[in-house]
Amino acid sequence: MKKILLFLSAVLLALLAPAYARAAVTPVVSQSAPVMGSFYAGSGLAMGFIHEEQMDELHKATESFVTYSGCRMDPEFKDRARNYMQDHPTSALTKDWIVGMGKAAGADYINVVDINLDSFHAPGFFHTTVEGMITTTVRTIRISDGETVLNAKASQEGKIEKTALQCALAAFENAKQVEKENHIIFVKK
């Protein structure tokens, strides 16, 4: 009886092994898929509410959204975008400037991730950390015509140093939901 149970367990594991292997592998995105770049902005980011060690988690969420959208990230995008920013400095992120940066960096789409502090309560006698309302907006712009194809946001209130990253991650999840509900398909143009 033990040998039969052992044999059936081995067969079951052999049947389930490919499913576990597929779940662990990240999806491969075709080189012909559209290139989606991301640009991070906003007072919440500039003021350092998302710390350096948290940026990896923000980049992973961005990568997850890009893959979910059927797009790919270009490893050279960051350097090309940085060159464009140095050659074309701006004090305001206009759509024309973003489209120009996208064209110069070779992107089909740009995600503008805007992390802002809407309101805050200064530290006081009973709490020593700054609390406030953080709003993160993920806006995806098609570079070929400058059209905004996706707009999603998330707002959270709390200790801003803890809330900023959580709000940004929630905004990316909301962006996935907006893409799914509106049947948005990203294509190379």
C-alpha cells in the first residue's frame, strides 16, 4: 500500500512540476513589442519621500506594469532620456517636452509617474513624523501623436515616508485595472 501511495505521489509531482516551473519564469517579451519608458516626477519624489532603498521596489512595479501591458523596456532608454534632459532643460513637464524626450529616447509610450504631496500636517507634540495626503498618478502617453491613452491614480493618507511608496504601488495596480477594464492595447506605431 505504501509503495502505491509513494508511486501516486511521484506521478502527481511529475504532473505538477511543469506548472510550477512556468509560474516561476518571468514572461518573455518579444523584441518587436513596443518600447515603454517611465519618467518619475512630482514633489513627493523630489522631496525624498521615497528613499533610495525603496526605489528598487518602485522600479519592479514599473517593470511589472510594462510587462503586463505587453511592452518592453529598452536598457538604453535611461541614457538617451538623460541626454535629452541635459540638452533640453525644462521647469515644467509639458506634453510636447515629454513627447520630444520619448522620440529622442526611442520609446513608443512614456509613463509619467507623478508622486505629489497634496497636504501635510507638521510634526507636533503627539507625533514626530510628517503626515499627509499623497497622490500618485500614472499617465501613459503615446509618443506618435502625444495622446494620453491611460490615466490612473491612487491617494493615501498617513505618515508620508511610509505612504509614498505604497501609494505609488497602488497607482500601478490601478493602472493595470484601468487597462483591463478599458481594453487598452499597446501597439508599436
